[in-house]
Amino acid sequence: MVPEKVDRKSIVRGRLVSGGSVKRQRVIDAAAATFAKDGYHGVSTRQIADVIGIKAGSLYFHLDSKETALEEICLRGLAIVEGAIETAFQKSSGLSPRLRQFFATTLEDIRRHSDYIVVYIREHQHLTQDARARLDISSLKFRSQLEGLFLEALQDGELFEGLTPPTAGLITIGTVKTISQFYTDGPLERFDQFAQDAVDCLIRGLAKKS
């Protein structure tokens, strides 16, 4: 089974809603939580089943395999980040405002869906070759949008001299990864300040006018 593509319209009240049953959604949520905590290879199907209180054999009524769960979780994590860049373009103009809007949305999503984002960032390398190819196709839109933001900034004279749009995009993605990891690893009480400092440093380094 190839997981369905998920967009921001499928993200409701802090939860991700799939086209399947509520029980299947609980299975995917449990897989995301355990993969985020212990890593993909550190989790068995029995552990996923234990989280929601069902027998390991019953898991396969809702899920083809652990590999299928990982692909679906990664696709959803990617869809969340894609939605943040789309929101930035819709609500803001100019490099600094768009970056701040992107990270404001991303931070909200990290708080709501951290398991999905963290698994996408940390565990996607464990996907099968075919699944990684499908994920790469899905991520092309996000990378293109992000580079488009910086290309427009370059043309408008807003991008810091010497930077190219691809480099600026990689730096931005790296900041998202760092903030997501801090949220997972903690200390959580310092997260808001850390995230704000990271975003401020990023914008000062990328934008001529921050």
C-alpha cells in the first residue's frame, strides 16, 4: 500500500486525520510516537500494539507493515512542513516577514505534531529505496518553494550578499531540524527562548533587513 498524500487540510485540531478508520489513525499515531522516542529500528510491532492496547497480530488489520507506517509518517511530517512555507507565502511578503511566518507556523506544528516531524527528519533514511523515491518526489515541491522564496529575495536585494538560494534553503532546513530536535530532547522549559534565538540568528544571517 502506498500511503495517501496528506496536506494541511488533513491536519485538524492538533491531530492528523487519514482517509482510514479512527483505529488505524491510532495505530499510525502510536507508531509515530514510538519511532520518535526509540528510533525506527528500536521499535517492534509489538511495542506499537502495546501503546494502544491491542494484540500485535491485530495491528495488521490496520497496517501492512512497519515499513508502511514509516513511509506514511514521513509523508505526513513533510506535508506539515510544506504547509508552513505555503502559509508564509500567503500571509506575508518580503524575506524577513516570510521567514518569521514560516517559523511561527512551524513552531506551532512542532508542538502539535512533533512525533511526525521528528520521525520525518531523523528516520527517513530507513525507508526502502522505492519509498525514499516517493518521498523525494513529494519533497521536491517544498524545496522548490523554499528556494523560490530566496530567489525572490535575491532579485529584490534582500538576501545577504554571497548567499545563493539553495544554500539559504539548506541553512533554513538545518534550523528546522535543530529546533525540532531541541523540542524532543529538551529541556522543554527552555524551548521557546531557544527557538526564538535560533530564528533571530537565522534571519540576521540571511536577510539584509531583519
